[in-house]
Amino acid sequence: MTTGLRPAKEDGRWWRFAIVLVITVLTLVPLGGTVSSALGLSNMQFAGTGLSWASSVIQAVQFTMQGQATLWFENSLALAFATAIVCIVVGAPAGYVLARGRDRAVSTLAMVIFLLQSFPSVLLLVPLFLLLAKVHLVDDLFGLGLVYVGLSLAVSIWMFSAYIATVPIELEEAAWLDGCSVMGGFFRVILRNSLPAVLTTAIYTFLFVWNDYVAAFTFIRSDPNYTVGIGLQAAGHSQILALLVALPPVLIFAVLNRYFSLGGIAGSLTGR
């Protein structure tokens, strides 16, 4: 009986692997074109079409030596990390309230957050621009950071709410019986078992800020405040810089991917 079931399981695994492989190849095709162009592997027989490898490298080095490219990377990294931290600090308690609350006020708050999440963010840029212009925060990285927080906080709250709802309330009740307050149970039980939600929110927020172009182009005017999205356009769409822009998200996901595990909740339920 056991040997008869193994081929079916192996076939199922083979099909899943094939589907994932096809999706991965389709996703990497645009990146492959960028890498090929950056390394000068495409259109090498035409000397007058596009940027050659040498000219692209020289252009990237020039911008870096002038301090512009480095400054763009610093601005984007600062905005991405700051936005991620704020969304985690604010989103975790708000998501906890949505997941555990049952009264009408919480339901109303959940509906408001859902409406904010479903509203097209592009339509908010003009009123946000007028609002920030009144407080002199246009062409200011702090003002752009506020915009990023406002645009990504609703999704962050929903991410935390969906994950915290899967954490058994019995864990909190056991902590309360041991003398923990509600906030103590939140910090000692919920957050300790919500590492995947924290990492998911951090990665989502980081990618949203790092890949943004429209909001940065709307609110930023001067070169020292450019992000990598605007800087890439200012650099003439250099393929070398495009590869450098793609590296931080890949490295961050590769480092944090190993921590995506639900084992903490299972261990807590077994009394560990």
C-alpha cells in the first residue's frame, strides 16, 4: 500500500516544481535582458545603438565619483528602512486590535482601513502635494517619507491583522493567568510568534518605497533629494545602475527568507 502511494506524491511534486520553474523563468526574463544589456552581450555588432559596456561603466563611475549615485542610494535606503520601521511599530498594535477586537468601533476602523487600501494611491498624490506644499514639505525627504507611510500603512495593518488572527488566543490567556497585562501579552506572546508577519511587512514596505517612481517624481525636485528611481532616469537609464538598484531587494530577501517559518506557534502550542 505504501509503495503504491509514492508515485502519486512524486508526480504531484514534479508538477508543482514544473509550475514554479515556469513562473520563475517568466519572472527573470526582463531581468535577463537588463543584465545582457549591462554586460554588453546584446547588440554588440552595432557600434552606434544604445550604450556600450565601456560607456555605461564610465557613466556609472562618473555619477558615483560625483557623489550623486551614492546619495541617491542613501536617500532610498533611509526612506525604505524608516518607512518599514514606522509601519511595523504602528501596524502591529493596530493589526492586533483588528484581529482581537469585536465591538462596532473596531469594525468601523477595519472598514475605513479597507477603503483606504482599495483607493487608488495615484489619485491621492495631488491632494497630498497641496497639503505638503502648505507646510513646506515639498522637495523634502521627511515629507516624502510621510507620504510613503500613509500609502503603505493600511496594507501593513491588514498583514498584521491577518497573521495575528491565526495566533491562538489561548497563548495570551495563559500569559494573562501568569500575571501579564494585555500589552505584556502582546509583546511577549503575539510579537514573539509574529516574526513572519514582521518580515513580510518589512519586505513589502521596503520594496514599495525602493521601487517607487511616481510619488518621488511628484514631490522631489532637487538633485540631492533624488531617490534611485529618479536618479536612474537622470543617469540616462544606465543599465549598470539598474543592476545596482536591483541588488538591495534581492540581498535583503535572500537573507530574511530563512526566517519565514510558522514553527514558533506550533512549538508554543505544545508547551515549549
